[in-house]
Amino acid sequence: MSASVLSTSASFSVSGTPASWPQVPRRIASRLAGISESELDYRAKLVLAPMVRCGTLPMRMLALQHGAGIVYSPETIDRRLVRSNRVENVVANTIDFIDSDDGTLNLRVHASEKSRLVIQIGSSDPENAVKAALKVANDCAGIDLNCGCPKKFSIVSAMGAALLSEPDRLCGILTALVENVPLPISAKIRMLETTEKTIELAKRIEKTGVSALGLHCRLRSERPQDPGHWEIFEPVATALKIPLIANGDIFSLDDVEKLKKIAPSVSSFMMARAPESNFSIFNRNGPISPTAAIIEYAKAAVKYDMHFHNCKYVLMQMWPASQKRNNTKNKPLSSAPPRLNPNETHQNEEKEVELPPITNLSKSKSFRELCTFIPGLTEVLDVCETERAEKSAALGKLDLARKESAAELGPECPYVPKEDIMYQVKRSSAGLVDIDRNTCGDVTVGEEDSNCAAPVDEQKNERKKQKPSD
Ligand SMILES: Cc1cc2nc3c(=O)[nH]c(=O)nc-3n(C[C@H](O)[C@H](O)[C@H](O)COP(=O)(O)O)c2cc1C
């Protein structure tokens, strides 16, 4: 038997795996496909929630350094991953999934996060979901299906929260993932109108064989500023055998302790807006100051060679002036939650400095400009630029690499270093490569554009191509 077990030529039905596919135990399938096995344990973890735009590589790495046990990637739409090429970026030392259509960076991951990284996909179709998951399966520890995004872009494409009203489709995608992807699979849902309905759906999802369920305690119709419903967690958690990951309105480790008392059967705790403001919220010794977090973030963005505009967007959310704007109705979002032990200073903490008004940040157009008000950034930028120039020069001698890279990357890739000689394309082992370029379909959104804020043109395209499901 060959790696074609995991090829994607067979046709799927909404109810799950195509009958034509042989049933191969997951361990054997993973070996055949050259995918390393993952034993991701979803219990007793603080989890960085999936966040388009914000949950890119620097945020995930920093969250892990500061105590997160699992980090989720931003949602990436299945077809965007399917048509991506996996590229080892030997200059930035990352693994990049580059869109074969336009050369944009759809996802960037780092080998050191692999054992704790869950990649979230947006999908309305079992076949595309499996293809997308297999594309990234060697670079993460688990795959999550987004079943909660209420944005129009997702709904018209029958993805995200639209799946909540189509449980057959939802469970069909999960079944296909469980049967064909040799990694733990999870789903992230929102609660339904009643506790009974939520439990019913959760149990159906559990039956597909998923390893965990994330539950955002809001209805599809509710917005972030509406109070979450923590009371949903305990009855759902007790109805399930798999770990339940609670999500919604958890803004500090104090909140985690409070929620543990209200919902003792919950396994793990997922946060989004709190780490969006300060990724060190997971730190058992208390978070570092907002200023120190901003400085660390900017340095990490340079280190991982992120696109400046992505970095600037995240810094805008972290800047102290943004915190008031982010307040929720029921709970003010604390930009600088008190330390658990006020005498303890975090070892990485920078000396407190005064940050300029946010307008200075919004006007800046490059990392160099940020150096004028982010202490220590100049040194990091200088070192990184020198290292990259040296590596590029060394790689430049490899004519073969240059040709291959130019062919793979396309003309413009906004996230990655400009010189195409910076890449050596390394094809991974059988199975992952075979599924390249099969169904390069519609324009969808990826890490930078996000499903939640898809450019208007893309949304229009998507609507023309997809029929609304509800
Ligand atoms: C900037 C931002 C981006 C988000 N992107 C995603 C996403 O890609 N996938 C997803 O399932 N949820 C996404 N969410 C929702 C969060 O994961 C989470 O469910 C929600 O914010 C509630 O958690 P919180 O109260 O801790 O913020 C996003 C939220 C924010 C604030």
C-alpha cells in the first residue's frame, strides 16, 4: 500500500469519508504519509484562541513563552491552504505556506511550536478540509474546524457559524478529518439557543471521534461586547467524555480560577481578547506591563520577519490607548491586570518607558520608523538584517535554489523577505506533496486578510461563487 491512501482524488460526500477509501488505522496512515504522530493533550491547558491577524507567529511564540499550553493559528480557509506551497524559509527559519496564485503568505509556522500548535481551518466541505489539513499536518499537533465565525463572509460560504445550523455537514467534515488525518481533530463552536440543544450538538460532534471541543459561550447572534454565558460550560462538560475547552470573557488567571469553581468539569481555558492586548496574560507570575509587551512583540515580529502591516495592526490593539475602546459591557478589559505577586518582576521585562501617542504608531510605515520609539528595536533589526543578508548571500551561490524558488514563490509575497533566493523549496515526503495544485479554486482569505475582515472584492467574488446555505 502506498501514500496514495491519503491522496485526495476520491470524491467525498457530506456524510464523511468516501466509500472508495480504504480504512487504514491512523497510525499506519500517518507513517505512510510521512506525518509524525501527535499526542496533543487538551487537558489542563491555557489556550491562545484562534485570532485572524493577531494570532500570527510572533503572538503564538510569545504566548508559549509566557505560559500558554496550546496555541491556535488564525483561521485559514481550506482552499487557500490547498493551493499553498510549503516552503522552508531558511532565512527566517520558518515554514511558510505560500499561495501559489498570488505569492502571498497564507500561514507561517515555526518548528518549535509544532507540538503545541493547532491549525484552525475554515471549511464547508469534507474533501477540501482533508486536503487542507494534510497540507499542514506535518507542521502542527492538531487540526481545528471553525464552527463559530458569524461574519457574513463565513456564513455565505457555509462555513463558520453556518455549520451550527447544518450539523450533518459539520459532522461530515469532522468525520472525514478524523478518518483521514492522522492528528487529533477538534471543533470550536458557539453555544446554541438552549443548553439542551448545545449538549445535543456537542454529543453529536463527540461521536465523530474528535479529541476535544472548544465552546465559545455566546450565541451566533451575540457580539463580543455582549456578556458571555459561563453557565453553559458545566452542563456541556459533564455531558461529554472528551475535554471541553471553555472560551469567552476570560480576561485573567483570576477569571480562570473563578470559572473553575463555576464549571469544575471544564478541562482547559481559551482566551482571545486578553492576549490580543497582552500575550503574557498566561504567565503564572502575572503579566508583564503593556509597554514591555509592546516592546517584546515588536522584536518578535522583526525576528520572525513578519509583514510590517501585520505587526502594526497587532501593536495598535496592544497600544494603551486602544484598551478603553476594547472595553466590554460587562467586564472592562484590563490592559494591565495586577500582578499576582506585585514584588515579582518578570525576568524578560524591559525597563518601563513612556510610549508616544498612538498616532505616531499609526503614521509609521516601516520597522525602521518604529525604532525611533521602541527601545532596543534598532539592535534587533540590525542583527536580523545582517544575518539575513549573510544567509541570502550564501544561498545566492546555489543557482538551483534560486531557480526553484523563483518558480515557486511568484512575484510578490508581502510577508516574506524580498529576495527570492532566500528560499530553498524542500518538498516534504510523499502524501503531502501529492495534494498540491489539485483544486486551486476561488479567492478566499488567509492569515493576513482574514475571514473576518475579507477585502470587499474577495467577499464579492466569494458570494458569486458560493450559494448561501442558510
Ligand atoms: C481579533 C480576533 C480574531 C478572531 N479570529 C478568530 C478565528 O480566526 N477563528 C475563531 O474561531 N475565532 C476567532 N475569534 C474569536 C475568538 O477566538 C474567541 O472565540 C472570542 O473572541 C471570545 O473569546 P474572548 O472573550 O477571550 O475574546 C477572533 C477574535 C478576535 C478578537
